[in-house]
Amino acid sequence: MKKLVILGGGYGGLTIANELLEKDLPSDTVLVLIDRMPYQGLKTEYYALASGTVADKEIRVQFPVDPRLILKYGEVTAVDPVNKLVLFENDDPLSYDWLVIGLGCVDKYHQIVGAEQYSQSIQTLSATRKTFQTVNDTIPYGQVSIIGGGLSGVEMAAELRESRPDMNIRIIDRGPSVLSAFPPKLQSYVREWMMEHDIELRSHINLSRIEGGLLYNDQEIIHTDVTIWTAGIQPSPIIQQLQLPKDNQGRIIINKFHQISEHPDVFVVGDCASLPFSPSAQAAEGQGKQIAEVMKAIWKNETPRLGKIKLKGVLGSLGKKSGFGLMGKRTIMTGKIARTLKSGVLWLSKHHFG
């Protein structure tokens, strides 16, 4: 039997599996989905788990049950595209005919001393569980510092305010404002919401070191009880090890069919792939649908016809009752409507509707 192996059951990998299972696979081909866990964790909602406003089970999506799909659990340690092998920590290597790499990302600490050691993460489900434990064990009126004022940092702060009204919460960012990549009007709305909800905003902070409960901003020492890191991502260490052409973010350069040109039997999806837009669940799902189309064309000996991946926009939450959104490049939404839309998108994702 030929094997299409999918590394990672996240937004991209699971989309590929679902798309291909909806159609007739070639009779001589099976899908192999490899992940650490027996379900997908909805990463866009990890901030809520870390804050304690949703239960672990609410952000899980079960993998498909299908005789054409083999589920394999384990820790991938390396990929050998020359010999077409996937290597594991405690298992024999697995060969493949086609491979999809969708191993996601890890935190990027920008060479700040102590950042990895002394901060909490929301990049993996396991790390998020530990962050939940640390945050919710913090004493009343304790100080939580969230490093990074992007989408993840903003959502984390807002949700934590809902979970722990007693807590002192601050967002620390090296830029001039939270959500600095978004339009000024949206930045202003979120800043005002934060101030109304007693969330401290510290901008133009240049951290050089983190040591226990001390954050070093040049000569200033900022005290904290808990530090949560949301200040950047980089591709999985397995991607970092591969000696292949990459962009300046360390993501693998792919062709128009999402393949590695030197190894056309290998596709890259999600945070590991060099794309013309920022990594997101939406982008990974769009890629996943196109990779499924490419595989169908390969099996039929046809040339794939792919259009551009069109992203619909960005939605963010400010607790359970408010939110914000950017549709296209100009249309801004704020308040309950944006939050309701995000809840709807989450429901669709949990039920495999994208």
C-alpha cells in the first residue's frame, strides 16, 4: 500500500485528512495521521483554557474514524526527505510515498535571557495546561505580565480579566501600541477597552532579561508574579533542522502547489510554510484544501488548478461579551457582533466546517 503521511493533526493536517476522506481514495493508498494526542486542540482558543474560562474538553476536536485512516501517536524527532522517512523518539522510522509537514510552531524568545525559563507558554496544549495551573494558583491581587501585545496577548489579557477580576494584569510590548499591525481605529478601540477594564498597557519596552519575577527593561526592573509569553513564534525545531531553502522567518519555501521544489513528494502546511501572509488557522485550512486538490490531481495524473487563497479577515475576542474584527483591509467591527461572529467560527471549526 502507498502511504500519504500527515505530520500534525492541526488546522492544516486535519483539513487535508477530512477533504481526502470525503472522496474516494485510490484503493492502493492509505492516510497516516501522526500526532502527539488523539485529538486536535483548537489552538486559537488556548488563551481561554489558560485563563480558566473554558474546560480542556471544550477545545478538543476528535480525529476522524475511518478504515482508510491510520492514526499513529508519537513524538516526531526528524524528517529525512532524501530517504523518505519520518523518525520518532521511541519508535521505528516510518516510510512514506507522500508527506505533509504540519508540525506548527514554538515560541520565539528573541534571544532574551531567561525568557524561556521564566515565562509561561500557550503554544501547545500541554504548555497551556501548565499556564492555567500557574495563573489560577496565583495569589489574590497578584501581578500577571503578558509579553506581547498582538492578537494572542490581547485575547489572553481580556479573558484573564473575566476569569480573575481581582488580578493585576498588564500587557508589555516593544511597539507603540497593542495590535500595532492593525488599523489605528481598531487599536484605539482595544486600548480603550483595556483601560476601562483596568489592564495596564506598557509600550516601547525593551526587555533584555527575565529572572524569576523580575523583568529587566534597560535600567528599569518590572516586578511580576507570573509572566506569559505571546511575543512571537517560529517554526517547529524539526523544520529548523532541515537543510532546505527558507525565508527570513525560518519557514520552508514552497512552490505554487505547496510542495518543496527539491522534494515534490513533500508538502508543507501552516506555520512551517513560507506564505505571503501571516500564519493563521484560516491560512492553514486554505492550504489544506489546496493540498488535498493537488493530491487528487496527482492520483488522476492531472495538473492541479489552484486559485489564490483568500483570507476572510481576523476576529478577536475581548472576553465572552465583546470583540473586534477586521474584514478585508478596511472593514472594522467591534463589540458584541464581532464576538458573536467569532463564536460562530469556533462552532464551525469544532464541527469540521472550517
